[in-house]
Amino acid sequence: MQRYILKRILWMIPILLSIGFIVFMIVNLTPGDIARTILGSEAPQSAVDELREEMGLNQNIIKRYVIYIGNVLRGDFGTSYRSGTPVFKQIMDRFPISLKLSFYAMTFAVLVGIPLGVITAIKQYSILDNICTFIGLFFAAVPPFWFGLMLIYTFSLKLGWFPTNGVSTPASYVLPTLTVGIPAAAELMRLTRSSMLESTRSDFVRTARSKGLPESKVIIKHALKNSLLPIITQVGMTFGTLFGSCAMSETVYVIPGCGTLILNAVKSKDVPMTTGTILILSIAFCIIMLIVDLLYAFIDPRIKAKYKSVKN
């Protein structure tokens, strides 16, 4: 098991290097002069040229990336072009907010999506199943930005139940959580329903029923347990992608999280901030998926045996 974990951690290195390279290149090669963006359109060309030389922007882009990654490996993510403060400090100031919002949304999605998926699988083709399936398809297709605006209009402006922006109180997390949590719950419900339907038609479930076991035990202990692998995979991937989805929610609700940090950095061509934030979020996603892989071993003994048999 330890060998497998080490192998997965080592695989993260080329993945993160590739992500960093792609982001670094895209931000640098997009139209616009970084030095001109920092100094403003009224700055003289001599000042722009001097700043470009000072920042090393005249160097080969590959050389700049190698220097940047070398600094990152030493724990130095650089200084923001926009604010002039260390990138890592700004990310760590905002990361807990995005993590908390993603955790709340994922908790909501799990507590709502999985039970509804199980119920609709048990009551296939019923009115409840048809209603939940329609709602699931609707929320899976609704853009989070539009959905967030509708929630603000209904529950903040019309009813006055929740704040329209910020995260100063626990109540202010409700609407941002629902904005990304409800679509995530809809997707999780659909996957759980599909996985449960496949399990309930399996031979081991029919055998359990033929033994006279209570239906609740058959569903929970046999059908649901054997449906957990794809569900856990989806939970892990959803939790990771929620960091990206939260960018929309953070923009709508003016939340100072990593999502708004990335958007502002991209608009201002802040290369260190954009690359650093995406690298940190990518590391978090890789760790989440590693945890998901390890959870497989606790659910399915066959996978645990496979992990232990890994030699290389």
C-alpha cells in the first residue's frame, strides 16, 4: 500500500509540471503587454521597456518558466504583479474560504443527491422518479451564474432571508452553497440512481432476496455497498471541480475566495498569481483523488489486495 501511495505521489509531479507549463504559456502568450498593463496606457514607452527588463519579460519564455518552476520548488511562488505582495500568502488567505464553500456544497450534494438517487432507483418509473429525474436534468443544465442571480433575486431582494454578498455570517454561506451544491447534488443523484439500478438487477441482490433478508438490508448492505465505487469517484471529482465552480459563485456573491483571485489575475495578466493559484488548486485536487483511491481499499477488499501487490 505504501509503495502504491508513493507511486501516486510521484505521478503528481509531471502532472503538476504540465499544468503549470500550460497555464504559464497561455497567460504569457495572450494578447497584451504585461508591463503596459501594470503601468497603464499613459506610461511612456521608456518606462515600459525598463519595467520589462526589470521583470525579465525580455527573456525567452521557456527560460522564464524554468526559473519560475525552480522558485516554486523552493516554496517561492513569486510576487503578484497586481498587488506587489507574495502570491502564496494571498492564496493562503483566500483558500480557506473557497475550501469551506466547496465543503459545504459537497456536503449538501452528498446528503441530498445520494439518498434521492437510492430512492428513485427503488421506485423506478414512479411519479417521484420522473419528477426527480426532470429536476436533476434541469439543474445539471442550468448555468451556475444565472442560478445564483435567481437565488439572490428570490431569497435576498424579494424575501430578504439571506445577505446578497460576502461571508461575514453563517447565513451568508447559504445561497453560495446552494448555487453550486444543487447542480452537484443533481449530478450525484443521477449517477447514484444509475449505479443502484445496475446493482439491484445483479445476481447477488437476487440471492440476498431469496434468502429472505429484509428489503432495507438488501438495499443498503448489498446494493448500495456495491454501488459505492463510482459514487465515491464522482464525489471526489465533484469536490475537486467545485473549486472551479465556486469561481462563479464567488463572483456573483462577491466572496473573496480563490475563484475571484484567479479571475482578477487573468484579467490583469498577473502570471505569478494565475499560475500559482491554479497550481495550488491542482495539488488539492490530486490529494482529493488520492484519498478517493485509498477509500476504494476500505470498500472493496479486491482493490486493497491489488494495491498491496503493486511492485513497481
